[in-house]
Amino acid sequence: MRYLYLLVFLFTLNLNAQVVEDDFEGSGSISSWYGDNCNMNTNYSNPYQQGINTSNTVLEYHDVGGQYANVQFDTTTNFDLTTKNSFSLKIYVPSNGLTGNQTNQISLKLQDKSIEFPWMTQSEIIKPILLNEWQTVTFDFENDFYQNLDPNSLPPIDRTDFSRVIIQVNDENNNDHVLAYLDDVLYFDSVDNSPIYDNLVWSDEFEGSGNIDAAKWFQQTQLIAGDSWANGEEQHYTNSVDNSFLDNGSLKIMAKGESFTDQGHTKQYTSARLNSKFSFQYGRVEVRAKLPSIAGTWPAIWLLGKNVNEDGGYWDNEGFGSTSWPLCGEIDIMEPNVAKTQILATWHWDNGNGYEYNSNSVARTNTDTSQNWHIYALEWSENNMKIYMDDVLINQMDTVNPFNQEFYILLNVAMGGSLGGDIQPGFVQDEMEIDYVRVYQESSLSITDIETDNLKFFPNPVKSNLYIETNQLVNSKTKVLVSDISGRIIFEKQYVIDNQNLMYDTSSLKAGVYFISLSFDSGRKTTLKFIKE
């Protein structure tokens, strides 16, 4: 890599910064690997030289029934997460090396080895994994969802006491067996290359009163399981204005205690289930809502794959229903637990290896969620998915199949069932009130758009030289940073430049997607995505 037009070189990466890495080929910096309740071999011939990992040697991780099995290593210098915030590794778990029914996951825990009970103040990130293939997993202690064992501990990015790394495949507190292979363990600094969702592509502000906008919403009423809905629910969904309507600038989905006969079946409760007539792939969904509070109500803000073959659903009626649940995928942005003391954020899916789910929750009071407005949001990119409540991250996971296709939005209030629980005797009515639903996606900048912002960026895709022209590059200090799609910084320098042109030679890069970030001494920052052919 090289730059032209550079006059004064200011600084490069600090080569004396803490290096923590191991490729298990004999050149790594980690010498303290230890198997705890786990058999371990750091010089094992790679049994699956395929996909993203064709190296010769890997670490064999073999949990043969240890209740707290893991592998770990210590460092002589504590981690400074303000300098480097992330760890990554490759992992392969063969399905024939598992027993029991644990969730397929990997966790990375940071601990302070100097205290008597190092786990007491640990911080942990858990990521789902796939079976029978090599994959890279990244643990970002600045941006990922983490769990502190001690709730009084500071966020990990604010701590400097960590000196031990624990890697654990699947869960603990069990005697199941796990065979796994690890490779290319790395401690590095990542940058947040999350898309900027600044383009509002679809919304409903629910202005006015009366009927909902039939151009945007479909009222789903057909029973999907013969005589009922799923999960033991006890309601009929209707297209009546009594169950879904606009009132004083918001949408009301009203569950009512009333006898209602439809499709040859009589039920004692009615409600509404809305399907968006808009589907999309990737972006930010934002819903501002108040939830029902009475026992037995089960509100949900969620998404289903557009291809779900659910008879009576809008997209099935339109001819897109080709795939059963959970192969279609489901994203639950908001569901309360039965006691209404937690808000759940959950994914359900099957990518060919059987049903899987990933769920986490945040504690909330019933009074708070029913009397106060809260914003429930999903940010969904080709790399990961994150669910928030009022900008607080509740849960996240990597974007795996089938979450790489178009989904649509559902809003409903069910009655009873596995998450509604026992319905309050004498139930009359309760509602979910929604102020708005908005879907944002990333703006697609053309060369014209970039020129308007006083910056030209070409060609893209690029084979060799990438050119950047901007009037910001006039006698200014400019920090240039290049990162790959995982957020790993692969190049970083700062220069004083007296010319408006910058050329970056990409010839040493492998084909793929990269980001180049420019930080000017004026305070302006720009991040550009480019594709290396």
C-alpha cells in the first residue's frame, strides 16, 4: 500500500502496542494456553482444511463432560480496551462431536487473573455459531452486547483490569460433550462500520381517526392452525374497526373480551393482527409504542420472512408463500414475558440444521411500558442484527441464513397462550397504542452526491488505484484508516497534505468489501465503502 502527494509523515501505528495473536503455526504470541475441565491440543492437524481456513494446524478443543469446560490464556500486561477493543477467532464445530441439546454458541470472557475469584468481575460476549463450517467470530467489547457477572461493574471499555481470556463453546453447568477447532485468535482494534440509516423509505404516522390505511396494512384474520392460531392463543383476529383503528394521531390495536364466531369457530376474545404491505431487506425499523398491561394480553412487534407459507397472510395471498416456519425466519423486536417484567428480543430460524433461536431480555416494569412511550428498534445489515429499546442494546446476532432476504412487519395483540399466560377473569379490553412505524435504509450515494459534498471518490469497484479528491485536503492534517468488512483495522497513518488529491493503492488487498475513513483536522469525518475486485 502507498500514498502519493504526501509531504510530511506524522506517525504510524505504534509497533510496541500489545500484540496478542496465535495462528497455532508456531509464530503466535500466546504461550499460556490452558484447558480447564477440557482436553486441549494447540498443535492439532486441521481436520477440515476448507472454506476460509486451509491452515495446517489448529487448536483442538474437546469438552468430554467438564461442567465448566473452557480454554483460556493469560497476558503479562492488562488489556487496554480503549486502544484495542476486539477479539476474533475462527471456529469449526462438527455436528457429530456434540451431545445433549445445548444452544450452539461461543462465548469470550475477560477476567482479572490477579484476584482470588477471577470470574466475579468478568465481562462476557456470547455469539451464535453454525455447525460443520469454518466461520470467523468477532467480540467487540465497545459495540457488542456484553454481560457483566457483577451488575455493578463498569462497562468493559472503561476498564483496564482484564488480564485473562476465557473461550467457552456452548454453555456451562452441564456435562455434555463438545468437539471444536479454533484458529487465528487475534486481539485488535475495530471501527464501527455500521450502515447509517438516514433514508426514510416507508412509514405510517397514523394521523387522523377511523380506519387504518389499507394501502399500507392488511388485517390478517384467517386461522393458521385449523381452528386456532399458534402458541395456544385464544382470540379471533378481525378486520373490524373496533379492533384496529386510528384515534388522535395513533394506532390502537384493541383486544376485547367478547364472544365472536368466524370460520366455524367461536372464541371469547377478539383482537387484530396487521401485516405491512411493504417488505424490505436490511435497514432500521423503529416503532414508538405503549403496551397493554392486563394479564393475558400478549402484544408483539415483529417481522416474518416474506416467503412464509402462512395461509391467509398478505404475502402468501400475493403468491410469495413458499417456505414454512421457522425456515422463513422470524425477528421479534418486542415481546413481553408472561409476567410483563421483561421485554424480549428474539430471533427464530432454521438454516437447514434444525430449529434455533436467540433470545435476550431487559427488565422493565409493567406500569412503565403501558403508561410511557418507548421506542423499539431493529437495525439489520448484511453482517449483523441488533435490537434496541430506547437506544439500549438488548440483543444482537450475526446475519445468518434466512435473514438475508426480504421481511415484512407484523403488529398484533394476542390473548393467552405460551407468552400471554392466564387471562384476567372478567377481561373487558386493553390496547397496544402505536405512535408511528418507520423504516430507514442506507442512502445510496452516487458520484454526483459525493461531489455535492465537496468530495469525489472513484473508481468503485476498484482494481488498483482508488482516487479521492476533496477541498478539505489543503494544508491539513488527515488521518487515513482502512478496515475490512469485519471492522478490523488493516492500515492507519496520519499525514499533512498540501494537495487536493489522494491516491490509495489497493493492489495488495484481497477481493472484498473495505472501508476507508478520513478524519480531517477541521473535525469533519468521512467513511467511504469500496469494493476491491
